[in-house]
Amino acid sequence: MWGLGALLYLIGFYQRVAPAVITDRLMNDFALGAAALGNLSAFYFYSYVAMQIPTGVLADRWGPRRLLTLGAAVAAIGTALFAFAPSLAWASAGRLLIGASVAVAFVSMLKLATHWFAPRQFALASGLALLCGVIGGVIAGVPLRMLVEAFGWRPVMAVSAALTGLLAVAIWLRVRDDPAQAGYATHAASTHGGAHGSILRGLVEVLSYRNSWILLITPIGVAGAVLTFAGLWGVPYLRQVHGLDTRSAAAITSALLIAWAFGGPLLGQLSERLGRRKPLYVATTAATLLGWGVVVFLPLPLWLLTGVLVLTGIVSGNLIIGFAYAKESVPARLMGTAAGVCNMGPLLGGMLLQPAVGFILDRHWRGASEGGARIYDAAAYQAGFGLMFGCIALSLVLILLSRETCCRQKA
């Protein structure tokens, strides 16, 4: 039950970072500069972010089975549209559909977990969900590049669309919202129906708390830098500045994603043991700023650059602290909305920084190209990635202004 939902989340993460290893093909096929490519990739985030708040309500009203089935079906259509796109406009529409559809996966997985798993297993299910996402990101690295080199990016995306369509059928046939529908005892608490309330009213109330704003904006820099580097610009940077082939560059960006995945649960558990949120969040944000500062502004040998990226990925996992921090900063009845607001931060980071870095790269382009794809020098990438560094510096200032919850729910 849960695993089929996890597969859609895996596909969603795969689609999120897939453009990183096909930047040269996309630039050539659609005659794109860096700004246009960043915008094409970010179309995924535009719709994904927009779906974060309503997804929770839809999961409650429709149930995970219907929502996951519809999500997988629309994702298949969007992927097919992207695969066969004759122009940039059609490719952008495909990315927009993909982002909106896979946005339902994570919340639906958590909804299934509350019904099918015992309460003591919920944290494990949440951790495994993030692991599934990163596996999708790793598949979109070296394996995807090998397939693209062998068959071309359009056939590979067409097969991805077909597999996603088959997943939609499997979800409809197999998944049930509650064990009672299959003759088993449920783990969900009785809710007796109840009103869903106004989405807008809950959102306004959550945003009336200072911590909610801070914990929404902080991940834009911290997690946004990871999604921008590993999700789009890291591979061309490692190819064009450090002379790596695409597979080797993708392996390094995959290592950053894996470190990010493992860092989250480790930092979350450490925060629980400390009994405080703010000190560890401040320390890891400062470490993230230092890590990206070293990567962006210092000339490093490749082995040291890789090591710094991995360490930076680990401390960037502090967004898990942010989720708990945000939920504790509002009354319990607003926890779900607070989680949705906080989850928008990392996605806003990818949505804003990917095209912004591309815009700066184009501003510093010196006219070099290869195979229809633009080539940018080290100074251009330093200027582009300097924007990420500035955003993380803002994140550090903001998190210093947050109010400690001491790991206790606000009354």
C-alpha cells in the first residue's frame, strides 16, 4: 500500500533533478541559454509549490488512493508531453504538469502511514519516504545519463511516462485508503468526520506567528542551494570548470543528495536529544554558509571539493529540524498547515534560484559554445553561485531571530 505511493514520490524526485544531466541536450534541442534552461527546470517547482497547501485537504476529502492515482496519471501525461515536446512552450507545459501531479505523493504517503502503520512506525515511514526520494535523485544521475547517451533523452523520458502510467493503474487496483477496506483493523484514530475548516483562515493564522515566516524563508537559501546545484547547475559546472565527463559530474552531485538525505534524520535526532531546536539550526546553517563559501570562492582540488560538498550536504539536512520547529511553533490544530507552509521553503528555493543563477550565468557568458550548448567560465559560475551564498547568509540572520520551542508543542 505504502510502497506504491513511495514509488510516485521516487518518480517525483527523479523528475526534479533529471534536467541536471541533460542540460546540454536541452540547450541544443530548444536553443536555450542558461536563464531559459533554469526557467524550464523551475516550471516543475512553480506548480509543486502551488499544490502544497491544497494537497493536505484533498488527501482528507478524496483519500490517498484517488489522489495518488490521479497524480500518477497526470505525471505520465506531463512526462510524455515533455518527451515529445516540439518547442520550449510544450516542454514547459510538461514540466508544469509533472510538478503539480507528483506534489501529492508525500502527503498521501504520510496519510497512508497513519492508517496502515502503528504509531510507533510513523517516524520510520517518514524517514523511508525521504530515502525513496533520494533514490529517485540518484537514478536521475549516472544511470539516467548512461541511458540518455545510449538512447537519447526523448526515448528515455517516453519510457518514464509509460512506467508512470503503469504505476497509476497499479495504485488504483491495489491501494486502499484504510485497512478496514481490506478486512483488517485500522491504526487510524477515530475522527467522526468533522469540518475541514477554511484553508485561507488556517494559512493566515499560521503566518501570524513569527517563527512560521522565518522557517518558511530559511530553507529557501539552505535547501534551495542543494536543489539548484544538484538539480541543475552542478553537473555543467563540474564539466566546464573542472573538466569532468558528465557521468563523473553526476556521481558527485548524487553524493551531495545522498549526504543531504542522511543528514536530515541525523540532525533531527540530535535536536531531539538536545531538547532544543534553535542552537543546532543556527550552527548547521552557519556551517552550510561556510561550506558553500569554500566551494564558491576558493580554488579547490577536485577531491577536496567533493569532500566539502558532501559535508555541506549533511549540514544542509537541517530542514528536518525546521519541520519539527515549525509544527511546535503553532497550536496543535494548525500543525498540518504549518508543515505545508514550511515544506514550501525548499521548493521555493529551487523555483527561485535555478532560473536566477541561470540569468547571472547568461549575463557573464563570453560567447563560447559547444554542440549548441553554451559554455560558461569559472568567473560566471562564481557569480551565479554567489547568489546562493547570499541567500544562505540571509537564512542565517533570520534563524537567529526565531523563538526557541524547547521541543514542546505551543499551547
